Amino acid sequence: MKLVKTYTVEEAKRTLENYCAYQERCHKEVAQKLRDMRMIPEAIDVIIVHLLEHDFLNETRFAKSYVRGKFRVKKWGRKRLELELKKRDISPFNIKEAFKDISEADYLNTFHALAEKKAASIKETNPLKKKKKLADYLLYRGWESHLVYNKIHELF
């Protein structure tokens, strides 16, 4: 039989403070972590309130950080970002706030650079297959379909 570590509320608070200080977390991740630590629902509520009061947990800050990071590093479009935030139960207000951090010029420049780089790297000779590969790639990354199809029309 496997022994499972048990935590007091104070130990769990300290553990979750470190967990939240390491990187931005959403409420859903924190609640899941507490459930994994086998905390009872009343204790989970107490700990989440403590983390909110001491600014370890902030959903707006999480959404902004998440959007900035995934846009800059993984080059995700708004649709993918919005979908991922919704999966994490982030409110529509916080999603809108997070998108304000990305300027329209940066957004379009990133899209055009990504599309051109990917188009150049596709080693397909059939032009229709090449267009499809590029479209699938950009749509999967969450770029809006009108941007994708306009760019494909412009490139080929």
C-alpha cells in the first residue's frame, strides 16, 4: 500500500504560495493541485481565499501573462488563445483585458512573418497541397480564417 502525504491547512498554504510564486496560475490549476493534495473542499476554499487576499492568485494577471507568453513564444492567434483561456475558466472580461496587451500591428506582423516562414519551409510541389498544409498550420495555431485565406491568396 502506498502512503500518501497529508497536509495541514497551514502547510498547504505555504506549498501553494510557492506554487503560485513560481509562475502565474489560474484558479482551476490551484484548485486541482489542492484536490491532488487530498484537501477537503472547505480547506480548498480557505486556501484559495488566502492566496487571493495575499495576491498570489490573480486571474487578470494570469490571463495577461498567458496571452503575452503564448503569443510571443508559440505564435498563437487570438482564437487559440481564447479557447485555451476558456478551458481554464477565465472570464470573458479577463480574456478581453488580456488581448488589449497585444497591439494590432504586432499581431499582424507576427502573423505575416509566421505565414511566410512556414510557406517557405513546406517542401510540397503540388500547389493545392501546399496551400492546404499552410492553411491547416495557421488555423491550428488559432489565426482567424479571413487572415489565413487572404494570406494564402497573396502568397500563391
